[in-house]
Amino acid sequence: MSHRASHAKTQRAQTRLPPEEDPEFQIAPMIDILLVLLVFFMSISSTEVLQVNKEVTLAVAKDAKEAEKDTKGQTIVNVMWATLNNAGSLEVDNQKFAQPEQMLNYLATKTQANPAMRVLIRADRNVRYEYLKHVMITAGKAGVGKVTFSVVDKDATAPATAP
């Protein structure tokens, strides 16, 4: 009986794989994971950039303050002006509105969700004051307590002058 037990032990020992060396650190899977994370964070951070409308040519204000870094609770309202038909249009969170009064319910819903919400108005330099005044009145009716304007400090369309 002891002969069978020792014979079975030797057979098991022969069929087992020899012990491996310590595993090496694999860098390729680590790089793959880091690239996936990089793409993920880049796609999330670009949402703020996507809210900017290229159709809006901002007004110039040389004495403007720097923009606040904290953009939480901020809603961007792009105000476009068509000089061809002398009419304005609005874009808020990729939703288009023809008149300021049409965005009242939308802004009121956002204000109820976040009472400290701020509206950033990106108005085209050709927008008429009366139209912009209606935009601000509508924001006030919706319960928005803070309205700021986006401007540039240099005229990008003006030709450069030599010193």
C-alpha cells in the first residue's frame, strides 16, 4: 500500500508544472487603460467647449474682468442677430428659441433645480439693445439672480496695426 501511495505522489509531481518565476510587470495593458481614461476625461471636459457658438461675434470691452473659474450652475445663453432680416434668435443648451419669452419656462425649471444659477449671456455685437433687454428681463422673471456677459478684450476682426 505504501508503494502505491508513493507511486501516486511521484506521478502527480511529474504531471504538475514546474513552479514559475515571479511574474513580470506588463506595461502594454497599463498604457491601454491609461489611454481609455484619457479619452474618457477629454470627452467629459469638452462639454463646456461645445456650448460655445461660433456664429456669435462677441463685443469688445477693454476694461472687462477675467472670467470666473467656477462655472458650476452656469447656463450659457447665446444671442445671435441676423442683420439680413434684423431679427434675433437664442440658443440655450442646444435648444433654439426665436423670442426671449419662449425660454422663460426652460430657465425657470433650471432655476428651481439650482437657485444659485447664473446666466452667462454671449451676445453678438450686432444685437439690438431692446432685444438684449428682453433677454435679461426674461432671465429675471425666471428667477435668475446673477447675469454676466461674455466679451473679448481685443477686436479679432480688426486689422493689426504696426507699432
